[in-house]
Amino acid sequence: MDNKNVIRAALLGAGTVGSGVYALSGMLADEMVQKTGGSLEIKKVLVRDISKKRDGIPAEVLTDNWKEILEDEEIQLVIEVMGGIEPAKTYITEAILAGKQVVSANKDLLADYGQELLRLAEDHGVDLQFEAAVAGAIPIIRPLKQSMSASMLTEIMGIVNGTTNYILTKMTEEGMGYKEALKKATELGYAEADPTSDVEGYDAGRKMAILASLAYNSEVVFSDVYTEGITNLTAEDVYYASEFDYVIKLIGMARIDDGKLEVKVHPLLIPNHHPLASVRDSFNAVFVHGEASDDAMFMGRGAGKMPTASAVMGDAITVLRNILHDNCGWNGGIAYKKLPIKPIGETKSRFFLRLLVSEKPGSLANIASVLGNNDVSIDQVVSKHTVKGASELVIITGSVLEQDFNNAMAILKGTSVVKEVCGVIRVYCES
Ligand code: NAP
Ligand code: HSE
């Protein structure tokens, strides 16, 4: 092959994803030639510890010196799969300034600096692709930027974290404990280096910030996203959900309402018949609704070595083709609106509320009156067994303002009627 058709790349990171990218680039070598007329040679692999043995990656390509990559004029593409904000942000910035194309899987970075980096890439006419940053192997970034750009999108809802979906699936279907399920998710390469970001909903929140920015052409950063994780869920919550024909999922939502953007992540009770209820294990799924396109759903593996590597390599092949055809620099996705963010208190939800209440006559009337006085309507009330000398009461509310619900809860917690608030989980609401 003509030497100018061999494009040299550097891989930043050789962990779960990086080792998959390196392996896949070898497996796809012939196919890349057929597809693009060129080939990709991973010339350098940046790691922290070059003495560590890396399966399938020759020691001579390893380096711990970024400058060796930056200053190598042969290297035209930088594939960043090391994660974190710094030094990844500096390296990507320097790569763009040096005219190198960039592919990244780094949602932490892109959630907060995606727009800044996209603008920089546009100014310098280079590619910045990041399909793997949201929902692993599922194509969602490019559809939002291109195929669905005429859809008039108004709502995105989905399961965008593989670790928590895996944990909730194991807890629901096998009665597995939370800690054991998290350990297995980590062994399988789904969890982040610090799994706090998975289980507290931060990882999903970052992905929702990226999706919302692209879908609504308005910059959303991680701090704009309301997040609640799965760490407060108990085996009882899982049990009660199934008793009521629901399953608990960690759901991300981003919708436009009254000209404001509502972006949030929290556990949600989903009815068993809803398509998201059957998204199990490390699978992710993203529903999008557009005024023009109506509903569309994307589903696939949201995490793990090869699924994520497939999305990274898909971007790398696009960039390879762009380099060969001198067509780099069109990224799309730059926000041109600034929609206000709706505070969580102004959004509406239904709630599943599990209380231990005094067995004295009039307790239920008392609770109903506090809820009613705060505009919280009740859809369903079920009195369960007696626990610790108090009755267990399960209430499912109508669709109510979060602020009204919180006001009602603050009053209820101060009454002698409510002995304990055992669980509060939002419930899926047909829009
Ligand atoms: P990982 O297993 O922890 O690997 C990180 C790699 O980056 C390691 O090889 C590490 O080197 C290297 N590295 C980290 N900091 C470095 C630094 N300052 N200088 C040089 N090398 C450094 O992480 P991962 O799971 O592969 O994830 C990588 C990225 O992909 C993250 O942004 C993550 O959020 C994203 N992502 C992951 C998945 C997934 O399923 N795992 C899915 C989608 C996106 P050493 O090996 O020497 O420590
Ligand atoms: N830790 C992430 C997850 C990796 O579990 O979804 C994929 O982004």
C-alpha cells in the first residue's frame, strides 16, 4: 500500500477500552483497507506504567511520555481512552492545536468541556468524534447530530449506565446483594475506575448532559443535571416494585417543557410491560421522541471492552476515511441556543411512597389531608402488614410538582402519625 494511505495513530490508555481498541484495530486491518482504501497503524500507546505487561500490545509501542506523541508529525490521529478531566483535556487540546484528529470515549471530559473542544476543533479544521462516550456500542451521537437533525426532538429517555443496569438486574432476578453485583460489574469491565460515578448516577448524568446538548443544540453541562443514584435502594424496594408489577431502573431524561430544559437521572419504577423494563444486564437503551419523527429507540451493550472498542473504532474508521479524502473538520454538534434549565422542584413526577404509620384510627385520613393540602393527589393506597408495631402503607401519587411533594413530605416527617419513611421512588408517567 502507498505509504501515504497508512495513517498513524496514538492510543492514550490501554485499560479495558484501550486494550479492546488495540485488538480490534488488528482484527479489522484488512476490512479497513476495503472500506477506506487506507490502513491504521497504532504507532504509540500512552500508559501510566510502561513496565506493566499488556496482553497483545508490544512493549516497544508503549510510552509514558505524551510529548513523544504530540511531537511525532507522523501521528495524525489521537484516540483518547484514558478517562478523567486532566491530563486528558490538555492532551486533546494540544492534539487539536497540532492539527491531529481526535477520537475520545471520555464522557467526564465531554460533559463539561465538549462544546469548548468542539469549537476548538472547528476552528482548527480537525475531527473530534466521541460516539463511545454515551451508551457504549449504541450509535446515538451521530444519529442525534445527523440522521435525526430534522426530527424536532422534544424528549430523550433511557438507560445509559451499564453498571447500574447490571446491578439492578442481578438484584431483581437473582436476589443478589448490591455489593456482590457491583463487584461482578467491576470484574466485567463495566464500572468506572471509581464506581461511585456509576452508582450515584453521575456517569449517567454526564451522558445525559452530552445527549441533551446535541439533541437540543443548547449547551448542558453536568452541573445542570439533577442526579440521584441507586445507593439508597434496598432489597425491599426491589421486592415491592415487583409486587406492583414494576421494575426499578436508573433512568436518564432530557426533555423540553415550556421552553425550558429538564435534564435528570434517578431511579424510576417502570411498568413491566414498558419496553425499557426488558432492557437487562449491561444493555442500554435510549428512546427519543421528535415532533416530526415520532418515537425511535436505540438499544445495545452500554459498556464493556469490545462493545465500547467497536464504537471507538467506528469513529477511527470515519476519521481515517476523512483524512484520506481530505475531508476533516466537520463535526456538527455545536450549540447555538441557550435554553434555561428547569430546576428539579418545578418538574413533575409520580411517586411511590412507603411509610410506617401509627396504627391509631384516623392516621390514613391525616396523611391524605397533608398530601391534599399540598396539591399531591393519590392514585393508589395499599395497606400492607404490620412492622415494628406500625402499619406499612404504600401510596402511589398522581403526577405532582416535585416541590409540592417535598413540602408534603417535610410536614409528614414531622407528624407523630408517620413513624418512618422507608422508601420514596419516582414512578413512570405516561406523557
Ligand atoms: P481503565 O481500564 O481505567 O484504563 C485507563 C487507561 O488509561 C490505563 O491504561 C491507564 O494506564 C491509562 N491512563 C490513565 N491516566 C493516565 C495518565 N495520566 N497518563 C497516561 N495514561 C493514563 O479505563 P477504561 O474502562 O478503559 O475507560 C477509559 C475511558 O473510556 C474512560 O473515559 C471511560 O469513561 C470510557 N468508557 C469506558 C467504558 C467501559 O465500559 N469501560 C465504556 C465507555 C466509555 P495504566 O494502565 O498504566 O494505569
Ligand atoms: N461505567 C460505564 C457504564 C461505562 O457502566 O455504563 C460505559 O460508559
